[in-house]
Amino acid sequence: FHDMVSGEGGKIQLLLNHKLKRVAVSNNRLTGIVLQHREPSGVPAPVSGKVFIDATYEGDLAAMAGAALR
């Protein structure tokens, strides 16, 4: 997996060991998220982008963004 991501020439930023804190939705579109590293002193990290992949176990990002899901 890491080889595949690194083969994209830096176009994909992979953030591991973070938890989702907030989402930003504009015109029914996810425009940004705020993550926090799971360490106790983890600093919130705002992330903006055109595409987000919800790789959480239970669809946390989609649910927090208000997306229809089952």
C-alpha cells in the first residue's frame, strides 16, 4: 500500500494515527476536515482538498459530513 501511494509522486498525503474532529461542508460538498493525532499532545491539523477517502471502519467521515450511507 505504501509503495502504491509513494508511486503517485507526492499527490497523495497519507495521514495515519489521526482521529477525525470536525468537517467543513459547503454547498453540500465536503471541503475540509480537521484531524488530531492520537497522541495525548496531538495538535489539530486542518486539511483541505478536492477528494477525501473515508478509510474509517464505520464511515465516520461520511456520517459527520452528513452523507447518505448504509
